[in-house]
Amino acid sequence: MNAGDIIMSESHLLKCELAAEILRSSGTLHLRVTGWSMLPTVWPGDTLIVERVDSAELMEGEIILFSRERRLVAHRVVRNQGSAMVTRGDSMTTADSPVQKNEFLGRVQSIVRNGRCIAPRRTLGAGERAIASMVQRSEVAARVVMGVYGLLQVSDQTV
């Protein structure tokens, strides 16, 4: 790791902490997605609109934002056990370790993609499950899916 990596890493960590504090204080956060653990529901470049809610209100299938190891993670609730929630990214093969109440930040109310606001569904459709399954099994498949998505985005912008 070089000095630039350390500075960028510290900068990223500070941004995550600031975003979490904004959500705690104002109740709403707009967060741009960089990862692909929630493919095909959430794509890199999407913006999540997250609202602070009581964790007791959460239902299985909803997408939540939580903070872990100074990072922000948006994953789907697999099981709400009251004191903790089990979550998993749609394109991940295993569940996360349980999310404790002090890690929970809020629920994803909507996803903004290409200027459109999308309400997240609690279940995946058949096509979405097939894409998630491909991405779970192969990083090469994930890169192909991302490449095709990128090409579609470019063609949408040129039309």
C-alpha cells in the first residue's frame, strides 16, 4: 500500500462516517452506490434514498443501510430477529454476520437510476434471480453482466 492508497482510504472512511452522521441527524440520505453486491436490484452508479426508521418496522425482503468496520453496506433483510437482522446482498452466496441495532442506519426507500425513481421490491423476479445466480457463481459472469449494463447505459444516452 502506498501513501496515496492510505490517503484515499482515510478519505473514503471519513466520507462513510459523515454520511452515517447525516442520516442520523437529518433522517434522509442520498447515497451513490459503488459496489455490485446487490446486483441486479442495485447497480453501481445508482443513488439510494435512505430514510431513518425504527428497526422494529423492518420486514424481510427490505433493503437496509448499515455501518460496519467504518464502511456503509446496503443489503437485503433475510431475517429480522428483533435484536439483530440477518442480511445478504442479492448477488452474494452467504449471509452477512447479524446486523446489530447500533450498526443499523436506515431503510432504502427508493433507488434513483437514469433520473427515474424506483421503489425497491421485496422479492426478485425470475430474470433477476437468474442474473443474481450467475453473478454469485462467477466473477467473470459478474464482469460480463456489468459490461452489458454499461453498453446499455451508453446506448440509452445516445438515443
